[in-house]
Amino acid sequence: MIERTVRVTVNGRRVEKTVEVRKTLADFLRDDLDLTGTHLGCEHGVCGACTVIVDGAAVRSCLLFAAQMDGHEIETVEGLANGETLDPLQEAFREHHGLQCGFCTPGFLMTLTCLLRECPNPSDAQVREAISGNLCRCTGYRNIVTAALTAARSRAASARP
Amino acid sequence: MKPPRFDYLIPRSLDEALGVLAQHGEDAKVLAGGQSLVPLLNFRLVRPAHLLDLNDVAGLAGIRVDDGHLTIGAMTRQRAVETSALVRERCPLLAEAMPQIGHVQIRNRGTIGGSLAHADPAAELPAVVAALDGELVLRSARGERVLTPDRYFVAYLTTAAEPDELLVEVRVPVTPPRTGVAFLEVSRRHGDFALVGVAATVTVDEAGVCTAGALALTGVGPTPVVARDAVRTLVGARPTPAAFEEVGRRVVAGLRPDGDLHASSEYRAQLARVLSARALARAAERAAAGAERAKSDRR
């Protein structure tokens, strides 16, 4: 086949689209669903800018085809904020200057969202290991690590009764 | 940076997949996790007429122990192997190598069979399977073949699998008692392809003398390099730094690694020598610790 109709859930919304089978998940999100928060840097799996969450796991959306996503659940950076209210991780990025140009930020946010779900109280080393597959060329990584650790702490604090 | 056109096929069963390969094997590429193949497609370095996606084929993923072997289905995600308690217990060398493959986003999608079928000489999994004397199970509509790593890995990015054959599982022996393992590699940045990697195992007897060892290297030849003769000198010897350094020297005596932009031939050889000695030393230390634990458990 050269086209396939897929039913996917994107940020909780069910979508049905017919796609050319060679279209990557990243291009599908950006071009077909207008979810342009997912950025494409290298398009060969090195830079991590296009990281999204599929069925709970952080993956490179440039290395998946939309045609493979039938029946799967996708989360993108657009799913993090609640209206105008930023997610605690986004808030921490803003607070700690975890971004400059912002191009790599969606990938970092999705990678770290996954990390904090699996490991709510990560060490500095665990955060660094987790983001080793995401490239940032502006800020360096120190502020991103600080933001992740702060978000973890604020989540823990808000979870306490 | 967009893939060329291809015909996309989604078999639901292994028989269906093998049928497609029997018909189109020469013009088809098999899509497993896609972490190596999709970049090649995006760059248009490969232009298959048919792309055969295994992700919906039932029964190709899973980890089990039977008959003294750990058997892993080809479509098992690398991350599932990494986090498997069974793998950690029964095949610690595999468990230690897994987190050194790419990054977590790659391992979430990448499969064990995909990496073995891609056969990149810098990759960790081929060396682990080679060090452990594992077995690679190939299926086709014609039947099944089981190959040893030295028969399976033929050349750079080339395996002995025929166009109609599919790698369906890999088996490695369960690690015997009083055996220590280590997987060490040096890469320029964490998660990059390693310049050189070394997989090592050392088994000691109750008196602490080496009874067996194995060593396989990445990045120093077109296929994983198994240093069988060099390691044989350890058998019957005390595990000392001098003994491991001697093995390291023997390992590189027969090696002429290719140099490239990232590392010269001489530097790769140096890494192979030093990492071999270090990996054996760490494996021996762990073997001794394991033997101690076994002794105190008996008391």
C-alpha cells in the first residue's frame, strides 16, 4: 500500500487521517495536524528535537512513520500546558532559563516528562543521562538540569498532603 | 531528507511475513525498530521497493529461559531487555551492555533483532552475542537455520541471512556460576557509536583460578572480533593484572583496525589493548565476589 488510514489519539484527541505511508510521524503532526510544537532538527535521529511520547515511551518522531501509529497514543508538547497554565516542568524551564532560542525545548520537555513519570525523584546524573540524546546549542545543559530537578521537587512538594 | 516512495506491507503473522520475503526478499527491507533503517531511508541511501513492517507480527517479542538458554525474540525492544530482571539475573553481560546503546529514545524503539540484523561493527549487541557464543535463529518459508556468530556476521553491515530469511530470535547461554562479566567502551560523547567496545566474561573455580573466559570487541574489524586464542592463556592462571595485560597485548597483536576521522588505527588498537585488560579485570573481580557470596550462602 502507499496510503493508509490511521486512527490515533493525539493529546487525548482521537484523529482519523489518511496518510502517505512514507510520511514520518513528525511531518504528520506538523503538516496534517498543525501541531508545529514538535520540531525537526536533523531528521535522522541524532538531535532529539522531535521527541514525542508514544504509548508512554519517549521516541524520535522523525524515525517513525505515521502509518505505523494506527491504534497508538501520542503525546506532544502541545499536550503539556493546561490552557494558559504551564506544566510544572515548563514553568521550571522558564524560571531557570532552561531555553534561549527554544528550538530544542519541545524535545527536552517530552524526554524529561517521561523521565519524571518513571523516576519522580531523579539525581543530577540521571537527568543528564536522560537528556544525553537531546542537543541544545544555546544555553548549555546546566539550566535545563536545574529546571528538571526543580520540577521534580515541586511535584513532590505538591503531592505531599 | 524525506524517504523515497515504497510499498508498505504490514503482515500480522510470521508465516505471512516469510511469504512476503519469499516473493519480494531481494527488493524488500524489513522494518523493525527503524532506528538505523529510517535514517538510511531519510537520507535515501536505501530505496527498497517494499518495506515490510514487523511491528504488528504476533509472537516475535519476548524473553524466556529454557534449557540453559536465554532466548530473546527479535522484535523485543532494547529497553525491555535493559529493564528485564530475568536478563539481569541470567545474562548480566547483556544487561550491562544495553544502557550503552544509543540513548533511551533509541532503545525505547530499537529492537534486539534489528541491531543484530543491521550488523554495524561498532554496535554493542553483535559483540555481546559473539562473546557469549550465542545462536542466531533464521526462518524462511524453506525452514529454519541456526547460525553461530562467526557464521552469521560476514562483513561490514552484512550477515549470512539470505534475502528470504528473517532473524526471529537470538539465544545466549545462561551465565554459569562464579562468572563475572563486563562491557566497557570508549566513545567521544555518551551515546555515540563507541570507538572501541569490549565484552568480557571470566569464570573462576573455588580456589579462585580462572577456568574460562571470553572476549569480543567492537570497532576494530568489519565484524565483532572474538579473541579466542588470547583469552585461552587465562585458563589455569590466577586472575592478576599482569595476566590481563598479557591478554590485551595478544588481542592487538593480530589486529589492524581501520582508522577514520574519529580515531586512528593506532589509537583504536591502544583502546582495544587497554579496554581488554580492564574489562577482564573487572569481570574477574565480579567473579571472585560472586564466588565469595556463593561460599557464604552455603555456610
